[in-house]
Amino acid sequence: MSNQEPQERTDPVEELDELMTDESAEPGMSYTIEYDDTDRADAGADDTAAADPEAIAAAAADDAGTGDEEAEAVANTAAAALDETLHAGAGTTSADKPDDADGTDDVDDVDDVDDSVFRAYPMFSMRGVTVADAKTGEHIWNDLTMRCEAGTSYGVLVDAHNTRQHDTLVALMAGFAHPAEGSVMTKSTPLHDLTPLELRGHRIGVLLQQFALRGDLSAAANLEYAMDASNRNYLKPIAVLAQELLTRVGFAPCGDDNVTQAERSRALVRTLGAVDRARVMVARAIATDPDIVLADEPTATLDEADAATVLDLLRAQVHGESKQRTVIVVTTDPHVAGAMDETIALTH
């Protein structure tokens, strides 16, 4: 643990709920950003060259009204580059490119193009992020870069002795804090271009270290509260969806329990055990069908067996009913990070 005096934390539930319901709310963290002279133009060029014009158009639709003229220029450049690639492949002769047994052209090259297009804009990315302490000017993060793809779970390993780095990273990834140097993005959209309601009500489901649940509400009511606050339209009543989500995460009566799931789901969260609270926390995070699930030390209060259960549950969330998600677990425990599909080590 850090030798520094522990910082006073605001209540995570109140902060999250306030940001989800108040579009005018600003991030509650204050950091001074130090600018870096490093030129990252080359790093952005590769991504732009492989971009999918249809994907960019979809992203631009999400960002309608932002007035970002640069997005249109990027889309035009990407479309031209992709057209050139596809036309070059179409013009390849049989002497240059072998045919399949049935006489048709080999489609491997097109598959490679599709794969590069998919990877052009990762679901979540940080590029060149530099953050400094407002009082001392000391770097908290310097030139931090990572990318996380859809359909994959990531364990982000941070230093157990630097809680300031840990807390700042989670704040940046959740959109509670925004860097002036570098970028934090979901697909082609910077997080700072999204309102708190759009970001945490639609794009990112956040599981805070202290369990972002209201103890005075039942398990079902916690999910209904989150869905109602998101202002999304649902095909089913949110009460029905809440029960389905609780079933999906394994929140169900024990074998010797005579109560039904609906009855058990009305128990106040503060009366539940740690693993059941974790299940409800996961259900609440995916209640608005986000693209990204971000978890901060989700197993901190669990024993080894329950921790394994929750990590399996989180890893399973990459496969949504209608989409492939990105799951990111920020932790100081190498075993927790290693339980995900890929590990991003940010320790020194």
C-alpha cells in the first residue's frame, strides 16, 4: 500500500448517479495536464489508412451535432485508401494470385482487409495520455498508450503501491477526468465529446471498487434505477429486464431456498453477501447494454472461490446478446489480471 496519507473519497454511487442524471455535470477530478513535445502523427496515420468508411459513418452518426469537421476529412481519406486497396486486389491476375479449387479467386486478402478495418478503431483506446499532479507537477501518467478490442477481456495491472496512479487511471477510463494532452477514445469518439449521460448511461458500464450499488434499494430496484436513469428505450418493461439480467448473472435462490427469484430480488442489497452484491453489480453494469464494461478491483472483498466466479462472469460479458463488448478489469493483483484474455501491465 502507498505510504501517502489516504485521500478522502466521494461516495461512488452518488457521483455516478449524479453524472448519469445531470448532463451539465462536469468531472469531479482536477488534474493539471503537462504537454509532451513528442510528435505522434505517424501513429495516427496507420489507423486512418485502414479505416472502414462505413464504420466511420456510423461513428459520425453517433457524434451528430458535435461539429467535428476533422471526422469528415478522415472519412474521405479512409474511403479513398480502402477503395484503392480493394481495386488493387480486384485487378490481380491469376499469375499473381492463386485460384481456389473451384476456380474462384482466393478471398484471404479481402478477409485480411476486413480484419484490418475492424482493428482500425478499437473499442477503447488511450494514446499519449500525460497527467500531472496539480500541486507538485509530478507526473501521474506520462505518454500512456493502450488499445482494447471488442470481443476481448483485458486485465490492466497497476502498481499496488501507487494508489494515485490507480485512481487516476480509473477516472480517465470512465470519463470522470479528461486529459488535455493525448486522447481517451471509444471507437473514433473522444470521451470528452460525450455527455456523462451518453458515456456512462450508454457506452460504458462502470463497476467501482466500492460496489456502485445503493444499499437502500433491492437488487432488482438497483437495475431498474440504472435503466430508468439512462433515458434509453427498451423493448420490454424494465422490471422484466431486471429479472432477466439477474438470472443471467446467476443471482438466483439457493437449492434449499423456498422463495422465488422475484421474491429474493426484492431483498435490500445491504443484506446480501459479497458474491451476490458482486453479481448485482455486474448486472447493473450491463443493464444499459454498454459497449465497454470497466471494473475496478471487482474481487477485492471476495475469497478465492468467489473471486474466480466473478471473474468468469465478467469475462463472459464480452459476448452480449447483440454485440461484442470490451471488458477491462483494473487491478493490482497479477492473478486477477491474468484471468482475463489479455494482460496490459502498467507496473514499473
